[in-house]
Amino acid sequence: MSKETPNQRGSEREELALHVAVELDGVEEAILLDLSDGGAKFMTSKALEPGQSLLCLVRSSDQIPRDISLLFKVAWCRPGVRLGYFDVGGRIAVKEESMKDSLKQLVAKLSMRSYH
């Protein structure tokens, strides 16, 4: 199950229990851990530098009707709970204005899922 937790800014973020397929530019393995319409947290197979900008593609699935292209700017990176992996957090922005609604729908869908 997913649950909502406050982030450093006090707003709600959605922790994902649902595995969402993502591609993070230049990263062999990236798993989306939580998401809001302005930020995201990933578990990655390599350390990333704060300030680094990457393309992120959330792949379509039965829960996501279309691919969502995002720009991800790393705010922080620290060793993860899983040995050899890193927790990485940062800001996200849609690559194209038309993707804004898709991102909001995904966040809403994941939020509704946490109550069922």
C-alpha cells in the first residue's frame, strides 16, 4: 500500500507501492519511490550529483495511459537502504506543457489507490 508523508516543505507526497517503469537518462536502474506534481524520489543504481539535470520517462502501463516525459533536477543523493543503491530526490517538471495533465492524473490515481 502507499501512504502519504509530509516532505521537507510540509506538502503531501505520494509514496508508491505500485511499480512504475521509469527511465532516468544515463542510469542503468531507477525505481520511482514517491511522486508529487513538483518532485520525485528514486532509488538508483548509481550516485547522482546535486544540480544534475536528467530526462525521465515514465512508461505507459495499464495504470498510466501514455508515456510522461519529465525533467528531473537532483536536489540530494544519499546511500540507500539497499546495498549498492542510492536514494535520490529532486524537482520534476514536465518536458511539454501537454504532459501536465497526465502527471496530475498519475499523482491523483496513485493517491486514490492508497485509500483502497
